[in-house]
Amino acid sequence: MILDKLYLNMIKQAIIPLAGLGTRLLPLTSVFAKELLPINGKPGIEYILDECMQAGIKEIVFIISKKKNIIKKYFYNDKFYKKILKKKKDKRIISEYKKILNYRKMIKFVYQNTPKGTGDAVLKTKKYIKDKHFLMLLPDDLIVKKNCSKDMIKIFKKKKCSIMASMIVKKNNVSRWGIYSVSSKIDKNNFYIKDVIEKPKIKEAPSRNAVIGRYILPNEIFSKLKKQKKGKGGEIHITDSIRSLINEGNQFIGHNFEGEYLDCGTMDGYINSSNRISKL
Ligand code: G1P
């Protein structure tokens, strides 16, 4: 009984979809993975990993593709480091290598070789997810100044239900995001969600509450994803499966996070992210 209670309180596993083509960042992504592009001197993915570690995550599943094997190589380039370190004992390189080894201990890789959407990517992690709830982070969305994952895990401990990060967006931008409607308010920054729609047209949008890339999802999502039909743009969307869960009475909270949002998935956003982080 006590063990069961502890188990329900835990979010120890995270997944990160990294198989996307990154077309919004071409030409940078024609030969390189966008998640390794430096943001103020540090690969974007390391900000996401640091957020996970500081939030108490112990195991992270990367969903990559054959085309993005460079991401795996970044964490498994031992021969290269050992050769360099044999020649010169550079303190900076030693500490960077140690940091990479430390990240690597937590990471597992699964493959999504055809980009069929975020929902399909999530389904690939099924065999690794043991807990009842897990965290998902979308690496295009950086949230700085406050650890959003950590705050969501705190809310999870109290409410024991699924959560999605959110923020209010401009009306003419709603079709870029998953948009949700509120069923009731919990407090200033948290709401129970009534419904969620993937990238609605301005006229169809139920609000300006956009879903941002941090999710605490229930294990039940996998059985929904297995049956999930293609949605907008012919992709399998996580939002559509979340919608079915909500319709069946699963509780989801929308959490308006306190940190600063940086969109690293577009060229303008990417350039701005480096500028903003350099000033923190
Ligand atoms: C994905 C989700 C969308 C969400 C967004 C947050 O879209 O499908 O619901 O609002 O992430 O960044 P994508 O950015 O993959 O187009």
C-alpha cells in the first residue's frame, strides 16, 4: 500500500522526440541535427537534458532516426575524446567529456525512421515506459529562468493527473499550436482541460491557450496511439490521442508556466534564443 502510494507519486522517466527533419531551420539542418545546434555555445539538447536532471528524471528515451544518428554519436564519441585527452590533458575538454558521459548514463535510443508525427514517435517508446506517468519534452521549446518540468512534477504530486504546459498566444497564431479549452480553474496558473484541438483554424479555436512542449502523460496513451488515425497534415498527433483520453474522463491540467519561452524550431526564434540566453 505504501509502496503503491510512492509509485504513484513518481515521474522518473522522460522521452524526447528527436526524429523530426527540422525543415524550418534549413539550410542549417541539411547535414546537421537541429538539436545539436549551439544556443549561446551549448547544444540545444543539453538545455533540455539539464532541465530533466534538475527535475529528478533518472531515465531518458531519445527517439531518433537513422538520418539523425549524429545525435547518438555526440554521446558516444569516446575514441575521439580519449585520443585527444591522451595528447593533452585540457581541463575544459576533460570536464565536457565527463558531462557527456554523465548524460549518456541516462539515455536510451529508439528509432522512428519515417517521420509520421509526434504521436507515432511516442508509441516507439512503449517498451521502455514502466511507470504510470512519464514526462515528454519537445526540444524545439526551450523554457528558461524557471524549470517547467520540475514545477509540473510538483503539481503532479498533488493532483496525480496528466499535465500539459501552456501559454496564451496571439489569436492570429492559434493554428501553429494545439489549443485547449478550460473546464474549470484550479488556481491562477492551472486549469482542468475540457478539450484540445491540434492546430485549429482561427475560427475553430476554442481559446488562445496553446499547448507548449512539456507533457506529463499517462501510460494509457499508448493504447490510444496504437489505434490513432492520421490527423492534420497526414500525421499521427499526440494531441488527438490526448483528446480521446480527455473525452473518456481522464483528467488533464493545463499549466501556465512561469519561465520564459524560447522557440528554437524556427530560424528567427533560434537566433533570438541565443541572444536571450546570452543576456541571462
Ligand atoms: C507540437 C504539438 C502541438 C504543440 C506544439 C508545441 O507541434 O503537436 O500541439 O502546441 O508541439 O511546441 P509541432 O511544434 O511539432 O508542430
